[in-house]
Amino acid sequence: CSAVGHAFVNQLARLYLDMLNVYKCLSENISNAVMLGGELVTKQPLVAGMRTIKKETLKLLSCWVSKCQDTGMIREHFLPPLLDAILVDYQRNVPQAREPEVLSTVTAIVDKLEGQATPDVPTIMEALFQCTLEMLNKDLEEFPEHRLLFFRMLQSFTTHCFPALLQIPAETFKLFMDAVVWAFKHTMRNVAEIGLHILCSLLQNFHFVKERHQLNSLRLIFLNSCSMCLQL
């Protein structure tokens, strides 16, 4: 895929829906195994092998998205079945069975589509944001791969799809800002730098907010978050 580039779509088109069906089937098998054997079952060879297939599937799709030259095709034909396959699976799984590649795949798609992805961001946020944040805010060292990819995803949303953040509930946006502030505390320097970049992008985008009540609400949330920064 990386060598062929966009032309790989001819092969991918024949396999795409079957790949997603296999992904869903493996997800269901992993979920059933966790229900029967507990979270430790994710370390067993059979389950680990199924997770590897899911990871490699997402890596392949991310690679193709980065090479694709037709963003309209991604938006209309590629994205809807993909989100249907990965979002609910990620949200309902135990933390140990959530693939970090879901976050990197979403980031790759938003980086490629830019503003075209705005209508899909609220749905993605609803599925991925809070459940991932709950994984990360209990321990600053657990799930390091998820942690970095999570903040890269938020950075992509802020950079390319800021209007979508105005559509999410106020309490979710408050958590979004808290997460950005929390990134500043992190011992991982790259996470802290991403948090600063997100904050800078938010400040730049506030200039384009036209509705006064939205601007006042965002200003209040931002000032509360800044007060948290000063307490660090």
C-alpha cells in the first residue's frame, strides 16, 4: 500500500467490506472472551492474535488514507462503514482491549479530510473521548500509547474541525479543556507540547466564533481552565 499509494484503492475496494466484517467478528469474539475470562484473557495467545489482526487492519487503512488523492471518496464511501465498525467496539470494550490504532486511524482521516470531517467529529467524540479520558486520568503512566495518540487526535480536531467542537455539549467541551490543561502536567514532554499546541490553536479559532453567547461560554470555560494552569 505504501509503495502503490492511491492506486491501491483498486485492490482495497474488493476487500474493504470483508475486512471490516472480519474486524467486527474478531471484536465480538474478543468481547465474549473477556466476558467469560475477565480482562487477563487479553494476554492469552489466541486473543492477542485476534487483536494483532485488528491492529494491522487499522494500520493498513491509515496508510492508504494518507496516500489517497480523492478525499471525497474517503468521506462518502470509506468513512461511514469504518466508523460503524470501530467506534462502538472501542467504546464498549474493556480498556485493555481497546486498540490505540483506532485513535491514530481517526487522526489520519481527519488530517486528510480536514474540514470535510467536521460533521463526523461530534459522533467520534461521543464514542472515543470520555472513555479514553477515563483510562488515562487515573494514572499518569498507564496506557502510554493511547495517551499520546489521544492528544494527537484532539489536536487534529482543533486544527481542522474547530466548528465541530462548538456542536458538542458544554460539559463535554469543559472536559475537553480540562484534558488539554491536564496535558500540561504530564511527565511525557511530547504530550505537554501537544497540549500547548492545542491551546494555541483554540485561541486562534476563538476569533472566528460569531455567536456572542457561544463566545461568552467559551471564554468562561477557557478562563476557568487558565486558572487551573496558574495553579500548576
